[in-house]
Amino acid sequence: MGAGRECLAVVVCSAPGTSWKRDRQRVNGFDNRKSQAGYKNFLIETYDSPTFEKARSFYKAKGFSEIGRIEDYLPDGAAMIVFGKRIQN
């Protein structure tokens, strides 16, 4: 089961005015199921702007580290950041 599955990639965007609680629940749900599906890496995309500071802090607290960045990704000049962590089976 799950042979050959390398990465589970998730984009979670907390737009201004939306519930960060919903996004935390979504990430926690993926976090709980990913090893059962046979994935080896868990990747999440977020952004380097003040709006996404809570998201970045949450990912770091969950054991993610920054593994990639694309500068000037958003119209306001903010970078896209990819966080990742190895899935322990």
C-alpha cells in the first residue's frame, strides 16, 4: 500500500478575514493521515508576508522547516515559501 508515493503537497491559504482555525484543522487532518497513505514527505506552501506569520509559526511548531523560496512571487513582492518535513512511518 502506498508504494512509490514520495510527497503529499498541500496549499493552505488563510486569506485576511478567514478562519485560521479551519486551516489548522485541515493541516492536522493531513498530518494524521499521511503516513497511513504511504507518503514520505509532507510539503506546504505559504508566503513571506505579515498576513501569513501565524501560518509560518504554526508550521515550524509542527516540525516543518523551510526547504524552498521563490522571491517576488506575489504582486506585493512577498516570496512564496515551501515548508517540508519527512514523514515518519
